[in-house]
Amino acid sequence: MKAVRLHAYHRTPTVDEVPEPKITGPLDVIVRVGGAGVCRTDLHIVEGQWEAKSGVALPYIQGHENAGWVHEVGSAVTNVAVGDAVILHPLATCGLCAACRRGDDVHCENSAFPGIDSDGGFAELIRTSARSVVKLAPGLRPEAVAALADAGLTAYHAAKKAAARLRPGDRAVVIGAGGLGHIGIQVLRALSPAELIVVDSSPDALVLAQTVGAHHSVPVDGRQVESVLDLTAGGRGAQVVLDFVGEKGSLADGVGMLRRAGDYHVIGYGGVLSVPTIDIISTEINFVGNLVGSYTDLVELMALAARGLVTLHTVTYPLEAAPQALDDLDRGLVRGRAILVP
């Protein structure tokens, strides 16, 4: 089969012919890929940022946002059948550890992360686990929802936590209305009554933000912190800030937009958070990390997608054009999410 493999860090991945994955365990599921999202994490992997953390042996197949059709199943699989359209939770989890039994499977003690620490979905076929597949509702196409498997799931996980805090009259700031942010905006509109303020440096991204539900859009023009404060009650700041950028000054800006006892959700990454501890304790602000989301989160997100409350803005590329998709993403030319279609 064809697959896009990373052979060396800081080098462009190449399209190779590789053996097809095989069923090796009773709960294995092999999926024919219908769409694989291209994520900024894929760029960070190429740059070597994940080398020590993932421990993956090169060459390997990237791609951790995947959807398609069940191609083959192990002998004990009962929840899906060959031909079913499915989206894949990014983790293949054990189901036996304490975290899995609590439903917190994103912190499974024995998980694999296809596309990060093992072969992923930038290919015609991918192997995963029966615990990782979610059937798609009729009318949902794999290539249209693939990026919800990670970008959407991460955005949902953060927005769901934020929504639990928000009340009518509250303000929530979303920094970054790109691939993750435009999903987070939709989830916040679906789950919370808060007034949404979106901050981005791209005029196109701000237009997209307004299209998917933002109440206010603020450009990054040097006065973005003041502009956001002007939109909050008494200029005191927002109850919640969700930072989908996590670098290039967004962290300092976001802290400046936060009110006392507010929650700062870190979703994007790449920068360094530097806040004097006295500022943290004197204002009782909270910093919340967000890593993907649980299987249950993905099921809930797909229910929103089936109702048309969350949609993805996508640009599709053939599998062979993966290097171009990565380059376009790196240069900021992708509006929404890039999707590889084998």
C-alpha cells in the first residue's frame, strides 16, 4: 500500500510502498482510510519536538486524525463490522488500567498513539483497536470529519471543561480561530451561554470565526488586550480564556485578558508560560492543560456533528501531496484543516 513516512527529522516525509497492516490480536480493527487530518503536531514531529517524548523508531507513518471504513476485524470484535464508516479515537487503549476504568482513557497507562508513537493514518490502511472506533451517523463522510478525531476532540475537551464554568453574562475569549479554534467556537456556542470574543492575526480567520458563531472579533494589532478588556464587564477581563495558539505572544496576551479567579486553558503549544507566582496567588487564576479527550468526548462530539452543530472547514489533498499539505500548513495557507484523501 502507499504510505507517507518520516525517514529523518528535519526532512520532508516521502510517499513509499509499504506492507499492509495485519490483524495480530482479537480486538484489532483495520480501517481503510477515507480521510487523515494534517495537524500542526505533524509539523512539530518533523521538526523533532516529539523525538524524545514519543520514542518512535524511524521511518514510520504519521497521521493521528483518521476516519474511514472498517476493512478487517479481529475474532473478538463485535461493535463494528466490515464496511462500517468510523472515526478513530487517536489512542488505542487497554481498558484495564485505573484511568480506563474511570473513563479517563486519554491517560491510559498502556496506550499506543498511532501517528505519534506507532504507524498512523497517512496511508491507505491503518490498524487500531475495537475500543477506538466510533461509528459515523448516516450522512457523515470520513473525509469531512477526520480532523474531529484529534483537533476537534481536543477543542471539544477544552470547551466542555470551560462551558461547565460559564454562566449567562460571562465572556469567553478564544485566541486563534484556525484549525482547532474554529471548532472550539462552535462547541462553546453549543454548550455554553457565554459571549464569545475571538482574537486572531488573520483577517480571514476572523471572518471564519464570525461565520461559525463568534459574537466579537478582535484583530492582533498591538491593542488586542485593551480591545478585549473593553468588551468585558467593567474592563475586568474574561472568566475564561482558551488559547489555541500557545506561542508567539499569545500566552502573555491571554493572561492579560483574564479576570480575577479566571481559567486559562492552554491548548496550543510551542511557547513558554512565564507568570510571577505572586500574580497567580493574588488573583487566584487557574491554568488548565488540555490533552486530546476521552472516547466519551468523541462520541459526544460526533453527536453534535450529526446535528450540524459542529462542522469542519477543510481543504483536501491526495495522499501523494502530503508534503505540499505540510508545507501549506507551515506557511499559513490552510484555512481550517488540511485532509489527506488516499
